[in-house]
Amino acid sequence: MPIKIQKGLPAKAILESENIFVMDEERAVAQDIRPLQILILNLMPIKEDTETQILRALSNTPLQVDCSFLMMKSHQSKNTSQSHLNKFYTFFEDIKNDKYDGMIITGAPVECMDYDKVNYWDELCEIMEWSKTHVTSTLHICWAAQAGLYYHFGIPKYERKEKLAGVFVHEILKKKVPLVRSMDDFVNCPHSRNTEVKLEDVLKHPELQVLAKSDEAGVLLVLNEYGSGSQVFIQGHPEYDRMTLSNEYHRDVAKGLNPSLPKNYFSDNDPFSRPVLSWRNFSNTLYGNWLNFYVYQNTPYELSNNFDWVI
């Protein structure tokens, strides 16, 4: 089944060129199918790139997925055209009475700031609280995972001595949990962050379970044990493209930041080489499992029905 994309969204042409089956709204309405309603809160500055990455990750499933994009009213995006935002994005006040099968909150380049110094923190807290009663399962990526663990469970983040950048091997810890079903013993995942949530702090919360971790990169996957997996936290970037870390590295070089080479990424540590893509299967399995086991199999057919898993 295809992923449904708003007509005119630039990601549509990119995904079609990769032979990913997508359809626009006009074709989708002709099918007698109730697609999964997924809300994507895109906090990344270059929103078009993140749109493509997330939609690609969601496309590897037999389920029809209808994605909507949300942006912050309390923050003005400087790296995405206003015409793009006006056409494809909406504000929380416009959808807060709606219910969704799933929601994804992306990372954001604000990790070194205290949470309450982020200009949209109050609005984000309102959305995260709202998600507990209006969304079947919410998936938090990178900084959003740290922010979600802090907001919902009071787990702090810590600034690292140096940026964690590269592709790292993680051990899958609890293979019988549906989120990691059919994964290998060890999986690769990209990271790009200056802060971290520590394993020992997560383990203090019996209502949370750590599903994947790395000796070098730390915690990767955390799942809440109540509410049928209504909260998933990913402290990495499985949705990243092959060249995303490369683009970030060369961007920082151009800014004179003297970044370290991403680890386990460039062939022979040559920053002009074509990196090996070694995490796509993990990403596809992760997002597919999330959509199937934590969204599709838990959500009511009629979204207007009250949720039974309210936290």
C-alpha cells in the first residue's frame, strides 16, 4: 500500500524516483480505506529534507499512511520558505480537537540550550501533554526523545565533552518486544548530537524499558511499558539519508567549526568518499514495527472514539 502525500509536496517526486509507491490526495480519496492518520511535528530547520526522510521511513509498510505536518506558532522558521509552510503545515490550535493514530516529533538544533530557554518549549509541553489523550502512539526522535523523557519522566540530559557523530553499533536487548521484532542482535544507527540521556537515569524508572544501547553511543531505544507503547523514544537518527552526516560535516567545516569526522561513516575516513548505507534495514524495520504493533493494532477504527489508554 502507498503512503499518501499532499499534492505538490517536494518529497513526492524524490520518493517516486526511488520507486517508492506514493499517491496524492486526489487518488487516495478514491480508495475505500481508512488510512492511518500520522501527525509529524517537524522541528528541524530545513524542513523539506526531514519531510523526505520521515516519509521514506514510513513508506515500507503494507498500511496506507496519511501524513500531516505541524509547526510551532511560537517559533519562526528561517530556513524554509513561508510559501512551503503556508501550503503544507498547520498550527496546533487548528488541530488540537482532532485525534491521530500516531505522531512523530523530530529532533531540533537546540540541544545545548536549557529546555525552558527554547522559545517554543511551553508550546511543545502543551503538545506532548495533549498527545497522551489524542494520539495512540508518539515517537520522539533525538532531541525530542530527550525532551520527552524530561517532560514525562523528569529524566535530565547532559552535555557531552565532544559531539557524538557517526554510525554506531547497538545491541538489541529485548527481542520479544514487538518494536524490535525481527531485528538482528546488533543494529547500526546514525547519531548527531552534543547531549545525551544516560542509561542509569532511565533505569531508575520501572515504567520504562531500554530496548537498544551502545557502549559508545549510549541509549538508543526506550519504550514506556504502560499505555500499549504509547511513547517511543529514539536517541538517534535512523531516518537519516546516506549523505546527511556528510552534509552536516561539510556544513560545519564551511562555518570554521573544525568538526571531527563522523565515526564509522566515511570509507577510509575520506570526507569526500561515498558513505556506506548500513542502517536502512534497521530504520525500515523500526518504523514498520511501530506503525503495525503500536499504531495500527492499538488504534480505534473511529478516531473520534475515546482512547482507553489515557495516561
